Amino acid sequence: MKRKIIISGAIGVFILTGCVQNPLLPSHLNGLKTGQKPLIFKTNQSTFINELNNKTTQISRNSYMDEFVLKSDIQCQKYLNNPDVTTKTSDTKNNLYMNIFDTVSTVFGIKYITDTAKGMLSGGEEQNRLENQQAYKNAFSPEIKRGVEINRVRYAKKLQKKQAQSLKEYPIIDVQKDILLYDKQCNEEYGLIEINRALKAMQQNINQPSVDNKPKINIQSIKNKVTKVTKEVEKREKVIKKKIIRPEENNSTKVNEESNVTTTKLPL
């Protein structure tokens, strides 16, 4: 009987440890199964020291906000680095890529490359478009993450200014709305918006040079990646087309050969 208790105890420990969630990951990423595609980031507050409740004072509210921004930023980076995280393609996202290509074309004068890139995201079969968009997303990944960071830092400064307000001026319900908006900005689209913003700043700086207009994202890197990925995708599509055409050519050759064969009847 004693031996059975030890074994069942070990099994219980195994089950408990196997179900323990990672407190640094957003709750919807814990226990992620194959095939699941989480689309929305949400900060996991299970390990927070501070909280919002009826006893919250202005000081404790501000402490909660500081903790939220700090831990949300850590979780957001882990979320963006997670290869299992996939966001749906959308017209908004597609337009953001198109805007990037247009501005790169204007700033660097590589219209042929950018027109080809736009065609790869707007024409052809849907599966090819999705694969092509994924190729650009993978290439822009560092800049997208940087863009998300820039956007959230900008918003965090607004939240910090609100901390000077009293609970009456800035009540808990408004804090909750703001943290939901802060979570919402941990998203690829916000990163693409910042890339577009940086490109526009560079374009403006060319026309009206100013230190203030210096982009916070490496625009030369964006230009190089647009060129590189476009050429790689174009090359891949040509290979795919050849593979589709070759079987047809082989079949037509075989038919022609068979039609040219002459048969001679042997005497019985």
C-alpha cells in the first residue's frame, strides 16, 4: 500500500508540473497547441504585485500602471518572438506594405523593384500572396518589433502624464480602457505603421532637412530588404512556373512521338 501511495504521488507531481503555465507569457499563449493561431495580445497579470480595486489610491494606481507597462513590454516582446503567433492577413496590412513600397520607390528611385513587390502582394493566387507577404514580414521582423516598441513608448509617456491627475480626474475605469489600448498596440500592424512613419520622415527630411525628422528606424535596411526579398520571391515564382509548365511539355512531346510512330503488320 505504501508503494502505491508513492507512485500516485509522483504521478500527481508530474501532472501538476506539466500544467504549470509560464507567467511571463500572455495567458492565451500558455498551453498553446499545434494549429492554434492566437491573434490578439493580452498582458498576463497573474503575477502582478499591484492591482486595481475599490481600495486603490492615486499612489497605488500609479504603481499598478508602472508595473503594467514594464511587464506588458516584456511579454509583448516574447509574443512577437513566438514563431507560433500568426496574425491574419488583412486589407489594412496589405495597404501598409503597399505604402512602404511606394515611399521606398520615391526615396530611393527603385520603381521597377517596388512595382514588382506590389504585384506579388496583389496578384496571382491567394496562397502565393500569403507566402509572399510572409517573406516580407520575416525580413522586416526587426524593424516591425522596433516599430511596435516606438509606438508603445509614445503611448506610455501619455499614460505617465495622466498619473499626475487625481482619481476623480483619472478614475480606474479610464485606466482599464487605457491598458486595453496599450495591449492592442502589441501588433504587427502598429510596427508597419511606424515603418511608414519613418519612411515619410526621411522623405520629408530630403525635401526639408531637419535633425528632428531623423527616422528612428533604419530606412536603408528597409530598402535593402525590399530589394532582396523581391528578387528572391520573383526567382521562386519563376521556378514554380517552370515546374508547372514542364509536365505539360513532356506530355505534348510524348503525344507527338506516339503520333509519328509507324506500325508495320507482320505476315501471318
